[in-house]
Amino acid sequence: MGLIQRYFQGQTLWPLATSLAALTGLAILTQSLQTLDLIVENRQSGLAFIKIIGLALPQLIAIILPLSAFIATLYAFNRLNVDSELIIAKAAGFSPWQIAKPIVFLGFLVSLLHLTINLFIQPYAFRQMRAEILEIRTDIVSQMVQQGEFVSPFSGLTAYTREIGADNSLQDVMIYDARDPLNTITLTAKEGDIQRQNDVVLLTLRHGSVQKHLEDGSLDVVQFSDYLLDLSDLIKLDDSYRLKPSDRYLHELFFPSESQNLNLAFRKELRAEGHSRLASPLYNLALILLALMFLARGEHQRLGYTRKIAICAVIGFIIRLSGFGITSAAAENASLNAFQYFIPLAVIIFSFVYLLKSTRLKKWGTKKRARQYMSSVEALEANAIAPKRFESTTIEKPSLTKQKTRSS
């Protein structure tokens, strides 16, 4: 790869990073709205919010990457055309394929990154995110109490704690239990914690008292060092979850375990997801080649390149949206899985042939002009070397008799 080709690649690389960061930021804002509801509803910290957003990033990047590569190529080559750098490169002897080659190599690297995310990073991150969400939804402390506030997590039960420690320990706890209207009690304790053992949820209070009103109206106060309150009937926890197609590795999509007893519809969905994981990286190369096919020829346009870019952008977005549509349809009709590969491969082959054809036409035209030039040179040389032919002419000498007659 020459210096000029590396320059073209560098001019495409930074718009790729910029567009990827911008589109990822937009996707994070959209994703954060759903995550924020979960965090607020379950009274979780900002750290849990950041962790869930971070674990969702691989899939967001995988969706955005082809569009970012497409936008970056359009932007970079429009700029190179406007600044006449491509025209100069073509005048220096660069063919459209030589101009496109470094960008195609960059597209190949982006496709490999996309494939790595699809096969390894995304399923791992999504499993971790699924476990994190489950932990949030089954967080007993967040369901029971909130620091510095009176909370009624269940009907007839009010709880308060001054402070919740990092280990979920409770400081200065008060619980008013009126689930049985005829036997209401008030519990106070200096400290406590909520423990879970299998399906049993126990609230342990230490160094406190139980206050109860007797039938005669007097207050009965009993001091205790440890007090256990069974909350199993109130808190129902289900820590089992079913892996979604996005959570599974490739072998689990194509060859799911028979012990899971999956129905046929879900198996079709898994297979469509598996083919999508393999086919979607091809769109990086397809969209880059599509942009190069429109803009890599370096032809001067007096009216600018807006029309070309608009047509190319519309075609590119239609191609990518068609890919999403085929993936959704393939979840119901397995015969459509082949089209997940056909669409990007057709664009790649057509664009590749077009760029190479332009190169061959250029070479053929150069050779034709060279032959014409050589033939004209040979003709000139032949005319210069050949001896000149002159027609023989006779010059009449004047007659002496006539001259004498005139003189006399």
C-alpha cells in the first residue's frame, strides 16, 4: 500500500470513528430510557445503570457499525472529490480500484470486528446483563426498604431504616406490622439485615424491642438481641430465566440442547438469529463498496456530488433495512435465511466487478491510445526518412537566331 493509498485510508478512518461515536451515543440515549425505568422502579444506584448500559453496548455497536462505515466512506470521498484530490490521483495514473483498495481493506477489518462482536462479545455481555437485571429485580433490600424513607412494600407493612450499608446491612430499623389487624406490632432495632436461603427470606433484627398493645390498652415491650421475621409469604422470587436468541452463542443457536424442549417456532427464531450473526458483518463491506462505486471514479462534477450521494445513501439504507426485514421474516420462514447472505453478497460482487471493469477499461483505453500514438510516430518517421521524389523538368534555352533578329 503506497503513501497516497494510506492517505485515503486515513481520511476515511477518522470519520468512521466520529460517526460510530455519534450514532452510539444516540443509541445509548434511546436504550437508557428503558433502563432508567428499571433502575428507578427498583431503587438501584447509578453504578447499576452504567453497568447495564455498558453491557448493552456490543449489540448497539454491531447494529450501527455498517451504517457508520457507509457514512464515513461517503463523507471522506465527497471531500476528496471536492478538493480534487481524486482527480489528481487519477491523473497520476491511479485506477478506481487502486483508489478503492485501501478502503476495501478497512472494510474487511471492520467486518472482522463485527463478526467477533457477534460471535463472542455480544452473547457474553448479554448473559451478564441478563443476570444483572435479574439480580436487580430480585433484590430483596430494594423491595423492602429505602434509606431515610417510610416505605410500604406490602399491604399492612411499613418499614424504615436510617442507613443501608454497602453490604445491605440496615441501621436504625423500624417496622410496623399490621397485617393482622387484631395483632399489630412495632419492631425497632439498632441494626438488621435481610437474608435469603433458597426460597426462604428472613429479616434479622438485632438489639431492639417488640412493642405490642394489649387488650387492656397497656403497652407490652419486649427487648431482644436477635429477632427473625419470615417474609417468604410476601416476597416471591424467581431467579430462573430463559436465554433469549441474543444471549446465545453460535453453536447454541444452530444446535440447541434437546433437554430444553424448545418448540419449532423458537427453533426457527434461533436459526434465523444464527444466520444473521454470520451475514450481518458482510454489510460493512457491501455498503463501503457501494459508496466507492459511486464516488471512487474521481470524475469532476460542476454541479457537485449531492445528487450522487443522495442516490447512494437511499440505496444503501434500503439495502440495510431489507436485511433487517429478511431476518425478521426468516424467523417464521426458514427458507428465507439464504437471502440474508444473498443481499450483501450481491452488492459486494456487483460493486467489485464494476470497479475492476473500470480499471480494465482504463487500461484498454490507455493501450489503444498508445497504439494510435505509436502508429502516428512511425508514420511521421517513415515520411521523414523516405527520399523526396522530384519530377524532371526541361528548361528551354533561348534561341540565338531570334535574339540576333531582334537586335538587328
